[in-house]
Amino acid sequence: MITPKAEYDHGVTETYSNLTLIGGNSNIELAKKISEKINIPLAKSIIEKFSDGEIRVKILDNVRGKDVFIIQSTCPPVNDNLMELLIIIDAVKRASANSITAVIPYFGYAKQEKKVSGREPISAKLVANLITVAGANRVVTIDLHAPAIQGFFDIPVDNLYSFSTLVNSFMENLVNIDRNSFVVLAPDAGSVIRARMYSEKMRLPIAVMFKRRPDVEEVESMEVVGEIKNKNIIIVDDIISTAKTLVKAAEKLKNMGANKIYALVVHPVFSSNAIELVENSPIEKIFVTDTIPLKFNSKKIVVVSISGLISEVIKRIYLRRSISELFDQT
């Protein structure tokens, strides 16, 4: 298991004099938080659309010879935000930047990382090719849906894990509940490795839910292996999209005798009527990160910022320091 250590002080701001941060429009609030933590302002730029929908980018600050970090989640509207990222990379490349790192907290198209049937694309690989060809020298992302996507790139990829940030926030918000009553639940077989990271961090037992899916976003049946009755459950997952599967899982757990149900989910896509489903579900709280900006308020959703982890990684990349030193091997 890997657990981030405390941040260290690099010293004066002049240490980062050759570092440039550019924030795209997809998650400008996260970009501002990262900027504040590194104590470097975001580069001045014009990123807008022409009347016909084409994207216009103009970097107003000088980036020649600079190490540039472009912060842009490829979240909905995915295609617009992806295209904006590619155009920013191209603009910076043509402006003679020394290096270009694409910081993509949420990597769109990550669910399309393999062929399920004939005559289907591997869209995640195509996106990796586009980012590389556009001119990025490195990619930083958070909790890839499929870690194997790192192999789609011919450039270095730092796939960071947010479980420690989410767990710390969850434990801080936990009041008057017996910790020994909790069980970490993997919502499907593919989430077992992720759930084990959480369970080891929290020193809790683990349960696994197995599903039969007739379609990508539909679940036909669910079975659970592990002790559920009279337990408080922590469902862990990387993405919450329509929330149908999560809510069905919570209802199934309640029918099996579970007490309170919580969820720790990294990427809050919340498409369609997901918020309404969550509000009417038996889930007590859902803890999510700010890899995707939320445009609504909900008493059931707690947003935890991932800006601290990303800012520390940016500093280490810039200073040519080891990123693995951020973690304890236990």
C-alpha cells in the first residue's frame, strides 16, 4: 500500500522561476487552487470559442524555454475539453516551450480501453495518440479507470492515486460511529485491487459485489461475498456517472441488513439524473474529489480537493525529484 507523506518546503518562489501553469476552461477552479499552493499565478491566456464553435487559443505570457504544465480535465463536454487541451498543447509547442506536461485529473474515454466486440475502436488509445502527437512530453492523471492505459502512451505517465486524500477526509467527518463496524466494499470484481488499497489504509475487512451486466450502464443481478449484515459499508469506486449502479448496490446492501452506507468515489461525473437518484437513495454521504467541477449543491456530497497532491507532483517533476518518494511502501 502507498500512503502520501507530508509535503516538504522547497523554499522561495524563485525556485520555480522557469515553471509556467496554464489552466484550461474545464476545471479552472482546480487550476487556481494548484496555482495558489505552488505560489505561481496562472499564465495569462485567451481560450474561447468562435461563433461557429471552433476553439481559439492565444497564450499571452512568454513560454519560450519554459517548463509548461497545462491543467485540463477532459470531463463533459468531453470532446470540447479534449480539443481545447490539444490546441493549448499545440500553441505552447509552437511557442518553443522547453517541456509540456498535460495534467489531466480526469481522463475522458478511459472506459473505452478495450474492444468488447468486433468492429469497435479502442478510443482511449486514440486519445493517447492525439495528446502525444499534439506535443505533450508527459502526462499526469488521477486514478485512471484502467491503469493499463499508461501503456497506450509513448511518453511518461504519472497515474496518481487519491485514496489517501479521500480516506483522510472521510475519517475526519466520521463522528460517533464505531470504526470496527465498517466494511469496505468493492462494487465489482474489477474494483478489488482499489478496494484492497482502501481497506489496508483504513485497516478494515473487505467485501466484494459481483454483477451481471447485459449492457455497459445496466446491471441485471448482484451477489455479495463478505459480511454485510449489521455493518456500516464504504463503497469505493473510481467514477460515478449515472449513479444507477451505485444506488442499486446501496439498495441491495440495505436489503441484506447493512446499517449506514457511504461511498468514496474519485471522479464525480454525475450525468443524467444522477443527483436525483443519489438524493433519494439510502446512501448517507458520497465523498468525491474535485477532478471534475460540480455545478450543484447536495447535502449528501462532500467534495475533497486533490490540489495538494497535484501541486506537489508538479513541483517534483519540475525539480527533477522522485515522485515515488512521496509514498511509504508498507
